[in-house]
Amino acid sequence: MLVGSYNFVLVAVSYLIAAFASYVALDMAGRINATRGAVAHGWLAGGAIAMGFGIWSMHFVGMLAFKLPIPQGYDLAITLYSLLIAICSSAYALNLASGAHLPPSRLAVGALILGSGIAAMHYVGMAAMQMQPGIDYHAGWLLLSVVIAVAAAGAALWIAFALRSEGRGVPYARLLAAAVMGVAVVGMHYTGMAAARFPEGSICGAALGGSGISPTWLASLVGATTFAILGLALVTSILDRRLQERTAQLGESLQKANQELTYLALHDTLTKLPNRLLLRDRMENAIRRAVRHGRRFAVLFIDLDGFKAINDVYGHATGDRLLLQIARRLSEVLDGDADDTLARLGGDEFVVLMEIAAPDDAASLAERLMEAVAQPVALDRVELHVTTSIGIAIFGPDGTSERELLANADAAMYSAKDQGRNAYCFFEPSMNQGAHQQLAMIQDLRRALSLDQFSLHYQPKMIAPAGPLEGVEALLRWHHPEHGMVMPDRFIPLAEKTGLIIEIGRWVINEACRQLMAWREAGHNVPSVSVNLSPAQFRSPGLPAKIEDALARHGVPASSLVLEITESTAMHDPDTSLAILQRLSSLGVRISIDDFGTGYSSLLYLKRLPASELKIDRAFVRDLVPDGEDAAIVSAIIALGRTLNLSVIAEGVETESQQRLLTELGCTSLQGYHLGRPVAADEAATRF
């Protein structure tokens, strides 16, 4: 027998190729599993070529390590057949490992087919030497090599299937698995080589006449091709993995962003409580449960008392911090009740949705909520106090829909406010009537301007005691088609609440200026016209421009227009009010402080206000008698006006005795029913 020898350097290289090919195959299996469609088929084809070349290269590098004392060569066609067997076997293995399931029976069949393919590749590769006489194989070693091939194939399939998913630690597990698989593949090869016996005098037919591939040329071909293919496959796989990781990160970021957007869409941005949209969904679910299982629930509509004043005085930033504290307290009251919902509708309005066994449960919760809100809140060394009014509606008797329950709870809340605030009320049908009437009034008010339903009545202001005429005050009236003449105290609060007061106020200024010039053109000497400014109108940014436009449009001298603002409006935010009044005064119009004595004037600010007139509130005139408390107050106001060089006018003069006493006290002008009632422009002209 011819005795061969081994180059152990090449033996080591063959093992490295086997391990490298195993790692690439395992990585390819992960790529196939992570993709779908044509991309997965592409990875399967590329993986099969890389793995097949790896196993085939390991075999021929092992053959190059084996040296016989005769010239050696390899038939090209048979060599390529062995490569094809390796690639097909690898394709089958990768396809099997990329499946959704790998039961033991399928694993056993796959191991048998793949192991047989690897063994076939080995022995076909041996046949490429075309030994004469043929190679004599030892049956025991040959069978052992096949068993090793099948076992290695089974282990390879199981490991590839187990490590096909990506995750932390998987690359290191693949390295260890590749090392083990490399041992198995090399073990199969060299067991097969141990089974081969070469009789004495054998010759290698592939080496005769130069028809076969020389070992040197084969070494160059195998080395260059194998490492190029395996390297390219591995680099491509690594780049693809990084791309997939990046895609996965972007997907996670997108999912997180979508979750955040969904959260923001369903929650209040300030308090993070459920908003109106989420509340509506939970109410609909509560209604379905109530209908299906006979459960009862209550809706508590919560509105803070006095919050607007805090917002105006301390600013919106402080108001927001206060709302956060109140929201936290309300949540603490509900803590532990998983089925209850606390939502913020906006502003200072909150809603609680709670399951109840009896109405008393809702009343008990309302009391606890009121108690929690009433506790003082310390912000920036300032102690703030607010209370709350709560309206309660019960599913069933007070409504069966989300819209109806909220509307009725809202109506009950306003009833609680009407009863003095810091209280709770259960809904009653009579409350809805007032709410519906108010809603109808608001709708009519929105159309009143376009339908020309407003008019101005004028009341004279007389120099004490009985004239001559100092000017007139324009007073708004609404001619409602159903309710007749509607007085300002009924619709002005609604106009303030809805913001319609800005547009209505602009119309009043224009109409008053127009009428003043119409009187003058008709020969009537009307020195001035006074117009009341509401708080919202006073603070609107466009007010100076609108006044300037009205004066220019109708040719009214600025000094003929008197703007009346209440003392409480002027003192609400003194610095801001002072800036607005100075801007208005710069136009040339005159400023009158209305309802003087009912607010909280600061003499420091009062002396800085560009006002020309103080109007004594009718509350001090109504019960005016000599030597009385009201007389003392009026006398003090008149003295203050003289000191500040302001004219003083008393309104609400209804009797001759009031007229006489006010004149004696030094009041410069008078206004009231005793001197003239408010009348339409045409009737007022006849009295001039």
C-alpha cells in the first residue's frame, strides 16, 4: 500500500475554512429568516453557494494536505460535480433551517439527506483523482465517516435553526457553534481519508498527460475563490445585519413616536389627564357596560371657582402650575379606583366618570373633591385659594348618551355656582330649560349684528344742578324678534363669555360717533358722547386702531368721545391698564372711571391714570341723605376728584332731593332718570 503524509499547516487551514464556512452558513440562516419573498430567496441562493464552496474548499484543501509518493491531479469535471453536490446539499440545509418549525422527524430526514450529500461530495471529490487501480476503502472507516457526516449535518441543522434569530449574544453563540461544526466537518473528511487505501503501484490517472488539474493550480483556485466568496458573503451579511438593525431602530423609533402621538391625541398636554376624546370613548364603554350588565355610573362636571381671577392677576404660567396641583389632588382622591376616570376638558374644567351603587356615592366623592380643592396652594411664596362647583348627572334618569350626560352635568354645575359656589348639585330637569334658553340666546346673539337688531339709546349728562347739557351716554339695546327689548344686563354677560363683545363693542363705537355727527349736522349742540368699554374689549389689542378708525371715518373730534371703564377693570392689572389708557389718551379721547367707589383703587395708580372724570356709582346715590354715610363717601370722592383735577359726575339721580344734595356737596355733573331717561336718537334730538 502507498503510504501518504499530511501537511499539518494545510490541515489547520482546512479546519479554519470549515469553521469559517460554518459561521457564514449560520449567519446566512439568520438573514433568510429575517427577510421575505425575493430577498429571502436571494439570501438562500447566496448562502448555499457560500456554504457549498466552504465545505468543498475544505475537502480539497484537506486533499492538498495529503501527499502520496506519486504525482497527483484532479479531473475538472468530476471536481465540479462534487462542488455542485456541496452547493445543493447546502441549499437544502439552509432552506430547512429557515422554516417556521423543525420537528425531530424532519430534522432526522434532513440530517440523513444533508449528511449523505456531504459524504457524496467527499467521495466524488476522491474519485476526481481517477486512481488506477481504484481506491480500496475500509468498510468500517467509510461507514464511520458517513455516520459522522450525518451527525454533523443534524447538529448543523439544529444549531442553524436555533440561532437563526437575531439578538444579544447570538453572534458569540454562532462563533462557538461554528467551531464545533468545523470539528465535525473536518472529522468526517479525515475519517474518510483514513478509510482510503492506495494499492502499491497505483497511479493517479488525472495526473497523466496533464489532463487533470495540478495540486498547485487547484490550491490557488480553491484558496482565492473560497475566501473571496466566503468573505464577500460575510461582509454582505454583516452590512445587511447592520442595515436591518438600523431599520429595526428606526421602526422602534417610529413605533414609539406613534405611541407618543396617540398618547398626546388622547391626553391633556398640561396635566397628562385623559382629554375630551378619551373621555368620550370611556363614557361610551361605560354606557355599553351599564346597558349589558345593569351597572350604574355618574358623571361629575367640575369647574374651579375664582380661577380666572388668579390667571389674570398672576399670569397664565402661575395658573398652569395651579391647575397641575389641583389635577394631582383630584387624582389622589380617585387613587385606587381603577374603573374611575378623571379627565380635563380644557381651562379649569374637569370631569370624573365613576361607577356607583347609589347616588350617595357620587355625593360622597363630590364632597371629598371639594375638600381637596379647597386646601390652599403655595406657589412662589404666595398662598392661593380656589374652590370648586360640581354638577352630577346619573346614567339612566339624567341621560343615556355621552352628550346628554355631559350637558346635564354641566347644567347642574352652573346651578351649583348660582347657589353660591363651592357646592355640588344633582341634575334636575328644570336646570336644562335655563341652559337651553341660554344656548338659544347665544345663537340669536350671533345673528343680531347681521340682522341689524341692535340700537343705541342715549341718556343726557347734565352740568349740576339741571343743565346745560354736558354730553350723552350711549346705552346698547337689543330688539329681539321674540323677546322684544332685551336690556344689556341679560345679553352682555353672554357676549363677554362668547367673545362677541369685541365685535358688538366696535359697532357701538362706530354708531355713537356717527350719531354724534348726525346731531351736529342737524344743528343740535351735543358736546360729547360716552361709550362703555367692557373688560374684554378694553384689553383687546386692536381697540386703539378701531377707535382711531371710527373717529376718522365720521370726522369726530377726539375730545368729543368719552370712553368709560369701570374702576375694577382699571385696577385689575394696574400696570397693563395704565399702558392701555395712555395709548387711548394719546388719541385725544377722554377717559371716565365708571362705578367709582365699588372697586379697590390705589391712589398711587389713580393719580397716574390719564382720566378726566370720575363717575360715582349709583349705589352711593340711591340712599343718599344729609349727614349719612353715603353722603360722607360722596363728599370724599368729590374732594378726591378736585384734588386730582377731575370732574365728578353722579349717576342714578332719581329724585329732586338727590339732585339738590349732590349739587351742595360739589358734584360737577349729574345723570339719572330725574334728569332724563335713555331714549332713542330721534327722541333725544327733540329734547336737545
